[in-house]
Amino acid sequence: MKFDNNKKTCLSKIDKSNKKTIDKSIFNLVQIINNLDNYYTTSSCSGRIVLFTGKKGNSGTIFQSHDPVSLKQVKQNIPNNKTVWFRQEPLILHIASRNLQSAEKLIKIGHKNGFKRTGIISLKKNLVEIRSDELINALIKDKDMCLQEQYLERLISYANKNMLLNLEKIKKLEHAFKKKEKK
């Protein structure tokens, strides 16, 4: 009963993310999971490419995209006289499970579908994180010195490949959860 109340409360809350909405490429997957009796999502991201200044904990996001990006998009968002980091992050889902047994099933689904960094992150709520390991984190500008354009193009190319891989993995997860829904 407590799980059902927590699920109802969580799913009725206003989205607290900066975007105030679920990423479009992960929306169907989140809906499928939230319609299952034993699970609900507490947070999600379909993957993103971010430019930020400063250190990780004290950073200012200057550009963000949940889709592949172009060299032009990146270059036009690099400010003068600032240190800028480029980061491509994988899909991430936080899913509360009814019990430990449900959490274990979720972990198996994640691992089976290519999400190597999947595991329980809180036993109190049986909270599972499903996450992939495609990640890029690179300094692209140090104050007035910027990476060569050829290297930046290559970096963006790898990041875009990872973003497309995220989309493929989202579809695989959708299929796996749809199969689970029918059982």
C-alpha cells in the first residue's frame, strides 16, 4: 500500500527538471514503465550534450541539447575568455520498485539490454538506476585558447554517435518493458 501511495504522489507532482517536461525521445519508455504495477520513474534523461563553464559541482551550463549537435551549434555557444567543458552524457533512468525482487528483475532487464551501469542506488525505496556507459567529458577551451576545429569536429562526431546509440537502447528498453507489460 505504501508503494502505491508513493507512486501516486510521485507521478502527480509537477516536473522539477529545468525543462519542466520529459525528453521526447524517452517519453514513451517512461509512460510504459509508469503503467507497470511494480515500478515508477522518479527521474529520467534521454542523454544530452552540454557545454558548461567552471568545475562540475560549480558549473554554469551555457548550452544543452538532447539531440545530436553540429560544429556550428557548439562553436556559436563558446564564450570568450572562459574555460569551457564539453560533456556528452548517456541515458539515465531512476526507477522505484515495489520490492527487492522487482528491483532485481529491473536490473536484469537493464543489463540484458546493454546498460552496464545498472544497479540499486537506494535500498530504502528499492531505487534502481539504469544507465549506459557512453560518456565523453573534455576540456575544449581554456580561457582564450580553443581546441583545433578538426579535433572539435571529431569530438562532436563521437558524441553524436553516442546519442544515436542512446536512442537505439531506448527502443530496446521499450520493447523489453512492453514484453514485461504483457506478462
